[in-house]
Amino acid sequence: MPEYNVMIEDRDYKIELARKGDDRFFEAKVNSKPIELEIKKSEIDSRSPLMLKVAGKKYEIELGKINKRAPFEVKVNNMPFQAQLREPSKKIAAKAASLQLASMPRKRQKTKMGEGVVIAPMAGKIVAVRVKKGDNVKSGDVVCILEAMKMENEIAAPKTGKIHSVKVAEGSPVNEGDTLIVIE
């Protein structure tokens, strides 16, 4: 379950999200309290407001460009709130690596991670590819940025090496577990 530490109006929240069933339903935990969310599918890929249904109550959520290093505005039913992500990008890279391990068959985990396969930790859209075939990278370098639920996630190299292949381009939709980049 992806986890985000967010400060909203000077209060800290730990938010965990997981897809539940089809693309409209999510299970969330806000400070460990479970909440079921429903999102209108037609709204997920556009820049228009998200329509959320939480415990039968509807909310219109507007998210602008989310900045990982500075405050940004979130509007809930046209009421603005200042928010800021508190989670360092290194933690996201570590989570991506652990999700890669968890999604691979047991007998192939070591081999795949040793080969430097960068796998999408969640479904979304690639908004930036920061490497090309032949580039040298260090473990932890950001190789691409994956947008999911209007949040940009930096995807880091799991090892030091040379880019063998790039399997995605900017604007590409990806599913959880898809191979993004291979590092030798």
C-alpha cells in the first residue's frame, strides 16, 4: 500500500492508498483509520476535479501540480487548503524496490533485482524519463517520474550501472508491475 506523509494546514497525516476491486474503488487509511473511497473513473485521467465519495458523502477535490519540495494547494468543495508532502523521495525509491520484490515470483526475486529491472510500483502515467540507453546511473538516481492519482512519484534506480533499455516514453500509461527500465 503506497504511503504518504502529508501536512495539511499545519497538521500531519499518514495516508495509505490501495486499489480495491476495479479502478473506481480504493481503500485508504488516514492516520490508521480505514476509509473506503469511490472515484468517478472518467475523472481519473483528466485535470478536472476528482469526485470522491467517502462513506456516502460526495466531495469535489481539485489538485494542482503537486510539488514534493514545497507547499501546494488542494481544494475540497472549493475550500482551499495548503498541503505539503513530508516523505523524502529516497523513501519512495525504497518502497518501489520493496514492491518490485513483493511482485516477483519467489524463486526469481534475487535474479530480477540483480539484473536491475525497474518495475512500476503502481498504475499510472510516465510524465518524465530522465535517462536513455547507455547512460550511467547510481543507485538512488531518479530514472523516471510516474504520475498516479495526480501525484508525481520519483522512481529511482535500484542499483548502480548502465541503462540497458528504456521500455517506456513520456506519456506512456503503465500498470503495476510493468518493466520501465533495465540496468546492467
